[in-house]
Amino acid sequence: MSYKFLISDLNSQKRIGTDKGLAKIGDGIVNLTYSIAKSIYLTENSSNILRTALKVNKTILSNALKNAGMKNFARNRADAHDLANTVEAIIAYVFLNDKMTLNEIIDFLKENLSGNIQNRTLEIKNASLAFTNLLNYIKKFLPEE
């Protein structure tokens, strides 16, 4: 079943990035896909496996949006929470538009994770880079204006 009707009226960057309903959907997608990608990464790269169900830190997502040069999707004078919601909305838009599946998002994040992600400070740095790469990749699926 297609869920494109949920995004049919979202035809600009600002409308996508500031849609609260899309951000709520994206929150679930982001946390699910990152949690799985992180678990796979830790299983493959650590003898001391630590799985976590922590939500993705807003700093990770807000840094990624800034680093990808996509603040134009956010509302003016947005704080870190608003910028994180913008990333979640963008990822939900791409998912609902059938441009990336959950498995593809998981695989992309896993392949772009690196370094120590068990230390929270280093995780913020390394996960920000993974999400920056994801946003740069999905730009091609988004409206240009």
C-alpha cells in the first residue's frame, strides 16, 4: 500500500521540513533505523557488545542538518529541537515517497558509522557524520525549492 497521500501536499523544502506530522513519523523511523544500525555496527566491530535503545540525540540530527547545508528546510530561528524535527520530517518524506526503505536507511547508517560510538561524546560526533552523509545522499529525492 502506498502512503503518498500523507505527503501529497508537501511540495516545498520548507513545507516538508516544518510538517509536525511528518516529524512524528520520522521520529519513529530515525530511532528504529539508528538503533538497529548501531546494534549491527557494535556487533561487527566490538568484542564488548553494548546494545542501546537510547533515542537519537537532538544534537546528532541538528548537527547533521547544518553540516549537510539543509537549514533552509527548517523554520527561521529554529533551535536544536526544531532542527532535529526537520531531519525527522525529511527522512519520513523520503520513506513515504518510496525513495528509501527501512532496510536501506539501516544499511546506509551502518555503513557510515565509524569509530567509537559507545562513548556518548564520540557517538554524537560519529553519528552526526553518518546522518550528514544520509542527508547528502537523499537530497536528490527532495524538491529543489
